[in-house]
Amino acid sequence: MKPIYVTFKDKKTEASFEELEKGKFEDKRLYGFIERAIVDLKKDYTSGIKIPKKLWPKIYVQKYKIDNLWKYDLPNGWRLIYTIKANEVMILNVILEWMTHKDYEKRFKY
């Protein structure tokens, strides 16, 4: 079996994640939720729910040139959006962003 890794789309997103740990109670909780999601994704890269292509926001396709899109439901209505990149050596989950359920509905036009 190929090793599974998790990364962030860029350093800015990774820094935002790290900042959560230093924030207020709610930020620290969100940090813990995302940290747990990362552990789950390292065990099973398909831990989330695959989003049908017809529902993909154009920004993800244009900006990140994705060919698959997944969401991982975090507690308290938060959503983690990621894509999977794979080759013959490894599987890489790339975290694109996380957002509240309300922001998720706006982004995905529900």
C-alpha cells in the first residue's frame, strides 16, 4: 500500500491552521477538529465525502486545477475541503480550506 500524506495548498493556509492553536477557545477547538481530520485522512484518504463534479465551485478548478474534490465534515458544522493527488509512489491529500457550514452553502450555492 502507498503511504498517505496530508498537506496544505500553500504556506499561508498552513500558517492559518497553526494560528488557530494560539487563538481563543473556539479557534483552539477548530484546530483540534482539523488535527483529528488530518489523522483520519492519513489512515484513509477517502475519509471524507466525494463531491460530484457538477457541484464543484469554479474557483477550485481554475485556481487549483483539481480533478477531484472532497469534503470532510468537522464537528459544529465546519467543513474541510480537500483534493487527492496520487502517483505510483504516494497519495497526497491537499487541504484547500475549511469553513463554516454557512460559508460552505454559499461557496457551493446550496
